[in-house]
Amino acid sequence: MSVLHIPVLRTARLVLEPLARAHSAGMFAMWSQEPVCRHSGLALDVDGAPIPLPAASPADSDRILEFFVRRAARGEGFRWAAIDAADGGFVGAVGFNHLRPRAELAYHLRPSHWGRGLAAEAVRAALDWLAAEGPGGPVQAFIDPANTASIRLAQRLGFEKAPETERWVLRP
């Protein structure tokens, strides 16, 4: 894989900056919340070991952060930290678990920021970047069938459910 240049993106209310170790406190604030973890599935560290969720300590969420920092360094996948443009607070993370062979979108927000349209704003910016800079082709997202809010967001963004799976697909 080649080195991936991850730019800073700006939206009306957010700054998306490459996820870095400096975001440790925000990641713990997010991953220590049961509602965030409820539909997230299994989290693995760089060695493939499971990470307990919700995170009981910053060391747990730092293992998630390190996973994405290393994947970005290898050009395999990455996250942006979503930062509130008005106050600089950590809102959540958005990015891609994989870029190839098919991009896989993922996003998580702190519960205090739910219901304000920030996930849609962050995801649109990520998808716009992918359309301009990414490998092309369909984008997929795996969504727990019980996560109705995420399903509604995927539908608003043009994703369609793949038959008999938890996979949602957005075609270019």
C-alpha cells in the first residue's frame, strides 16, 4: 500500500482532521459510552486482540486509536476526528475501515451530538473526498439492523441495502 495523504476537511460546523494520538481524550469520551458501542460490533487492536467495549479506560480506546493511526500509515484505512468548528470539542470520528478492494464507511459520534445532523455532515464530506481522491467504485457500510438512526442516515445519503446482509451499498 502507498502512503495516504489525509487532508483536513471543513464543513459548515465541523473540522475533520486526521485522527491522531492527540485525540485520545475525545476517543475515550466517545468509546466509553454504551450507546456508541451498542451497534459497533467487535473492536480489534493492531495485533487482532479484542478491545473491551465500552472502553473502561483511556488505554482501551487508545488501542482503537492506534489501530487507525497505523492503518492510515499503511494506506489501508483511516478516520478523521470530527471537531466542532465553534468550540474545538471532539464530536466523533468518520472514515473508512478499508479503501480497497471496496471502500467501507464507518462513523461514530458522541451521544451528546446525536440528532443535530452532524453525522450526515461529516459523512457527506468523507464521501465527497472519496469520490474525488479514492479508488472509485461502490462504497459499503455495515449497519446493525437494530440501529435505525444509522439506517435512516444511510438511506438519506443514497445507500441501498444489499439483500440478506447487514451491508448497505452506495454506488457511484
